[in-house]
Amino acid sequence: MPSPLTATAAWPGVITHYRDRVQITQSVAPVTLLEGNTPLIPAPALARALGQGKAEFELFLKFEASNPTGSFKDRGMTAAITQAVADGAKAVICASTGNTAASAAAYAARAGLQCVVLVPDGKIAAGKLAGALSYGAQVIAINGNFDDGLRMVREAAERAPIALVNSINPARLQGQKTAAFEVVDALGAAPDWLALPVGNAGNITAYWLGFTEYFNDGITSTRPRVLGAQAAGSAPIVHGRVIEKPETIATAIRIGNPARWNEALLALDESDGEITAVSDAEILAAYRQVARLEGVFCEPSSAAGLAGMAKGVREGWLDLDGQRVVAVLTGHGLKDPDTAIKGAAEPVTIEPRIDALLGLLSLS
Ligand code: AN7
């Protein structure tokens, strides 16, 4: 009889697959939902559109929405929750714009840990709230933003026996850096550019850690240049100052005081990278474009990196001609159905008669 694990044994999750590199306590079995191994989708039509006739380049989408809870956070959360279990924690806490909350809730459920999440009241996409609630977390909405929440959970973890699983927890970066390994393993080399959205700046830090590790160990001879994108109303790193009241439709990156600010600056500096601010309109345009041109549905924040590429090419400071680019799509479009539906034409309702249907068809 096949072992009950046969069907899933091919990919064991990021901690086991990269066990020599993910530096967490390996004294307990990984708490895993078999995250990682996400697709790197070629996107030639989108590359043509983003090139705007000025650049021809190769584009791949690292579709992190394919992770078990629908975002890249699962890579870090498998490591943070495994570490928490190894440390004997009984409860975990995080502040979140939504995806971290859903991911923490899922992995905590799997580990049998209590999970508390703080989210900004009314500023979290429906699918993320649905996830966190379904996995059984205690969801606390605060009359404040992510930055307020992070300040509170940091202090709570100091004063109460509860483990912090935001990306200031180093285990999170250890898990998330595996995405950089996967990119190199799939392409056989580092790309020329890596584009991604930046919020609390954990992910840009983790990718840089991963690329640098492969580079230092001689697995790649180059590292990518990093293009970070923040939402215009929430762009502390671009402007070089804390944003007290961050705003953007891309609620996942509605963050005014990123915890990994210095590490992000280091990644940008060492990679000879760029960071740019993109408006909500630019984000939404890229969000629709990737869905319509490539059949890839990501959440608005995830499209910020693509919007940054479009802006850089348009303004002439980003030369992508002949380059190989990986854009990280951090979360699933289904996380935020409200934004998707609000921006689209309303479906037509008809009587259940064939003439009514045929009258609507305009096929060429
Ligand atoms: C889809 O869930 O901060 O720069 O609390 O959900 O590593 O913060 C989410 C961030 C990009 C930014 N794309 O990553 C949270 C949270 C999506 C995100 C980011 C987030 P970081």
C-alpha cells in the first residue's frame, strides 16, 4: 500500500527542500502546508505591453499566489511557526494588513497554537479576513493602521508569553529567502532584474538574502538588480521619511514605517537597484493588464512591481532592453474580490432564452 504521503512527497515544503539553508531550529518536524515550488510563468504579452515599444525583454511572473493560503507569506510562516513550536510557544501574535494574518492563522491551526492577529479596521481585503477567521484566529480590528498594530504586538510579545511572527522575526526571512533560490533553480541563473512590491520590506530583504547566499556559495555568478515599488500614498522609503497616515487602494502595502527599512536600503544599494512610488491608478492599470494579457490574477499590491516597471520604462530611467526580468506576484487576486468587481463592467442580466443570448454575442 502506498504511504499516505505518496501523493505529496514530491515537494516537501520549503524547510525540507532547502533544509541545509533554512536556518531555524530543526529539532522538531516542520509545520508545513507544502508551501513553495510556485510557478515562474513566462509573460511575453505583458512584457510587450510594459516595454511600450522602447524595450524588448523577457518577463517571468513568480506567482506566489499559488502558496497554500494565497500569498508569499506562507514561506516565512512555515519557518516562524516551526521555530515557535521548537521554542515551546503556545500562542503567536502578529499585526497584519491581511496576508500575514491569514498565513499565521493557518500554520498556527496546523500546529495547534493559539493565534492572535491585529488588523486595521476596515482596511483589510475580504478574502484575507475570511481566511484568518476560518483558520480560527482571534481577529482584533484596531482603530489604527498596520504601524500602530506592529508597535502593539511588539510590546505584547515582550510583556506576555506569546511569540511574534511578523517579519522582524528572523525565522520569517529564512523561509522567505527560498523564493530567491527557486527563481535561480528554475532559470539556471539569477535574472537581471527582480521587481516586487514593498510594504514592511520583509520580502525585499529576504530575496536579497537568498540571492546573496547563492552568490556567495558560487551557485550564481550574478545577483539581480532590485526594483522595489511602493504605493504613492504609502512610500516612506521613496521619500525617506515615515508616513504617518499611509493611504492606498493596495491595502496590503498600506504601511508608513517599514520594520526592515534599513535592510531594504541595503538591498537597493548593493544591487544597484531602484525604488519608486506608483499611484493607485498605475497599480490598478497593471493589475488589470496582467489578468487580461496573461490570465494571471493577482491582488492590487502585487501589481505594484509591474506598475513600477511601466513607470521606469516610460520615464526612461529603467532600461530593460535585452534583460531577463522576474516580477514577484505576491498575493492572489481572489483575496480582494471587492476591488476586482468595483473596477469592472457589471454583468448583464438576461431572461433564460436563447434569442436574448444570441442578441448579445458580438463575435468576429
Ligand atoms: C500581497 O500581511 O505586511 O514588504 O501584514 O500582502 O514584505 O511587507 C503584507 C505585505 C506585498 C509587502 N504584497 O511585503 C501583511 C503585510 C502583498 C502583501 C506585501 C504584502 P513586505
